[in-house]
Amino acid sequence: MIAQIRAELLKVRSTRTTLGLVLGMIALILLFTLLTGLLSKITALSDVENQRDLLSLGSLAGIFSALAGALLVTSEFRFGTIRPTFLFTPRRSRVLAAKLVAGLLAGLAFGVIGEGIGFAIDYAILASRGISLVLSGGEVALLVGGTLAATALWAGIGVGFGAIVRNQVGAVIGLLAWGFIVDNLLFGLVPSVGRFTPTHAQDALIGLKSDHLLPPAAGGLVLVAWVVALAVIGLPLLARRDVN
Amino acid sequence: MSAVVRAESLSKRFGKLTAVDDLSFDLEAGTITGFLGPNGAGKTTTLRMLLGLAAPTSGRALVFERPYAQLERPALRVGAVLEATDFHPGRSGRDHLRTLSRAAELPDARADEVLRLVELHDAGGRRVKGYSLGMRQRLGLAAALLGDPELLILDEPANGLDPEGVRWLRDFLRAFAAQGRTVLVSSHVLAEVAQTVDQVLIVNRGRLVVESSLAQLTARVGGSVRVRTPDGARLREALEHAGLETSDGDEHVLLVHGATSERVGEIAFAAGVPVHELVTEGSSLEQIFLELTAGAASPGAQPPAGAQPPPEAQQ
């Protein structure tokens, strides 16, 4: 199992795809933090919830982490490397488990980079504009720790989703539509259901205070449940389907 | 001796289509077997079942007396190449091999060893997208050799290789089998493997049509002899009198079937007919292969006579 995880981690590192996702993530986080941090009024940024929103922009890393996780599965089907992968490790459950672990580790790295850059810039902007941090130490810790955990778990969601969909374009479009459209629509229309979506479980986990969100710990558990549920659905599909 | 590869009443159906139909065979250690048949005959599907990538509808596919998926560290016993294109184009050849060697718990240095073995060492650091088809074929073979396996299974390995590459592969497989290891190599062109293999399995429409040694198959073809003479009519009479079948080239050239050149020469001598040329025609193995597999699996898949069939279009 360690062997398979090492193999999967090398797959993540040995193409430029991951680097592209990291650069895309950095660009998006920079764009949002700079726009929000520089264009908002000082009075607005002195408000505790607005500060929390600004400092939570590093959580945009989640969707990139999910894409990296999905590509860990779908690129194998796209390029046919799934054949040698299964020839070398015919126990497909072991392959999926290794991809999950490698994905979670890669996702954690996405979180460290994304949240690190986002938080550092936000903090610098607040300091340079003479705005004092009104969030408590515990709130900041929840924001940072929650973002790291959520970003890692998003990669797990991506791996499971990729195992179910297998088609690369389908998985990428599906994840983007899910993360950016479906979750928000559902939360807007039926918040009692929508708060269980990964996007809003993440918001809960990092301590955002919107109405209807779950408590932080429950948000974290819901994200874990999504990872487990998708893996449980994806595993028999991966194990039973013939590889052409 | 136990079979290295065994198919037991192996069948695979896709809906109404029967791709592999009650196929049974055994392969012994140290042999090179050609797995032959037209495109769509069920070769690739059979290999996928032997390698645990596809599940049989019925019957069993065994390597070293077990289903592939039950082998401990299978890469150390079986090496396989199914497609020449199974690489991420953006990954270097060396990294491709390392992802696999790590999964097989082999040291990274093994990747460099097999790169040297297939003469790709200089290209190992380059992205696969810059590789020629021949280089990709060799990289696939390198991956199959990572675990120093006892059995090699190759699907259409000669596709896309230039004549030099085909010769290299032939020598390589010969040396591999000489060490007591086993090779199963598929092809839709008998001539491609006729100089390499010891025995052939010929399939058509998912069924086994011939299982024989190459020597037996050649004997079954029987030679044909071309003879040039100024007196065709008299020679034909003499040959037919001796019970031999002839077909004409023109009035000076006869084609004699099922006889050796010695026999034809002796008959001509006995009949007092001068002979200007006496030639044993090159093996017509390909002809018998085409006869055995006449009526290919899918309508329209039969190549026109003499034409090179298209590469396997299966996904």
C-alpha cells in the first residue's frame, strides 16, 4: 500500500498538470484578495464578518484541489495508463485507496499554498491600510486550519467523483458545475438541504457565519462523509467495469 | 509440466456479440506462441481476460494456475504490453517507468536498467509526447520488463515498427524464450511472427481454429514447386500421371502442388523432359492463414487480398 501511494505521489508530481492547477489557483486567489482587500472601504473591512470573508478567500483552493484529485483518476483513463496501473496493482481497491491518500496529501499542499498566499496578502493589506485585526485568535485558527482540512478533503471528493465519472472532460465540467452552481443554487433555494453540500460544509468548517450553515465540527464531518460516500460508490464501479 | 497460461472454456459476450467463444488452450514454459487471427477475432479480449483487465462471461483465464488478480506482485511474474499508447504524453519515459516500479516495490534504478535494455536510455528524461511510435513500443516493453518476468504477453507488438525494429524485437523475444521463459504474442499478420514463434493459436470469430506447432502448420501447407520447361504439355502429362496436381503459369511454366522439387525433377528426368528452372515456392503460410480465417468476424473487416489490413480499431 505504501508502494502504491509512492507511485501515485510521483504521478501527481511528474506532469505539468498539477503545476498548472497550482498556478491557476494562485492567480484566482490573488485576483479576489487584491480586489476585495484594496477596493473595499476601510470601515467595511473593520467589520468582523467582512474581515472573515476576506481572510477566507484562500478556500478557493478547494475547487483546484478537487480537480487535481479527479485528474488523478480520469487522466489514467484518458491516456490509457490505467492499463499498466492495474497490471502492476490488480487489486483495484488498493489503487483507489492509494489515490485517495495521495490526493489528500496533494490537496493539503494546495491548501498550504493557497491559504498561505491568500492569508499573507490579506494580512499585509489590512496592516498597510491601518486596519486592525478584529478576529480572535481562535477564529483565525479555525479559518486557517479549516481551510487546510477542507482543501485536502476536496481532493478526496475529486478522486471519488473521478472514479465514478472516469471521463476527464465530464469530471472537470461536473466538478466545476457542482462547486460553483449546484451547491449555491441548492443553498439559495433549499438551505436546509444545501447546507449539506460540500461547498457549504466547507463554509461551516472555516467558521463563516451565514444563516443556515452547520456548526464547524458538523461541517467537517459532512465533508468527510462526502469523501467516504463517493469512494464507496466509486470503488465497485472501478473494480467491476472492464478496462478496454 | 503445469501450464504457464491456461484458458478454460473461456468466453466473453458483449450483449449479443460473442467476442470470445469457448476458447481453451495451454501454453508451456519456454515457448513462443503466436496468437493469430484477423482484426476482431477476439485476440485482444482474450489477452485482457488473461491479464485481469476484463472479466470472462464464463470459463477461466489463468496465468501460473491462478487468475491474474490473485498473483502476489504480478509484475515479477508477468509482463504485458497491450497498447503502444498507454503513456501520459507530458510525463518522461523514466518517470513513467518509476511510477510503475514503485508500485511493484522495485528500486527506481530498475527504471534505468530497463531503459538501457530497450536502448532508450538517452531519451528517458524526455516527455513521451516527443517519442516516435517505435520508441513508445520499446518504452511499453521496458515497463513490461521492470519486474524481470517469466512470461511476456504482447498485443500486436510489431505495429508501427520499422523492419529494423521488427528484427530487434524478434531477436529479443528469441533470447527471452531461450532462458526458459514464455512469450505469447498476438498479430493479425502471420508473416510478422512466423520467424519468431514455435507454435501458433489461430482464432477466428472468437473460436480456436488451429492449435499447432509452426512446423506442423508448414507441413500442412505443403510446398509448391514452380518448373520452367520448353515442353509444358508433356511435363504436365507426366506429372498428372504421377498423381500430382498442377496449375499453369503459361505453356512453359507449371506450378506443381504438394510435391518437393526433388520429386518433380525426378519425374521430369524419367519423362525425358528438359527442365530450365526448378524452384520451391516460398512458404504460402499466409495463404493458409487467410483460408483458415476466411470470413472475418465483423462484416467488412476482411481485408482485400494482398492489402495490409488496417490496425486494430478496437478501443
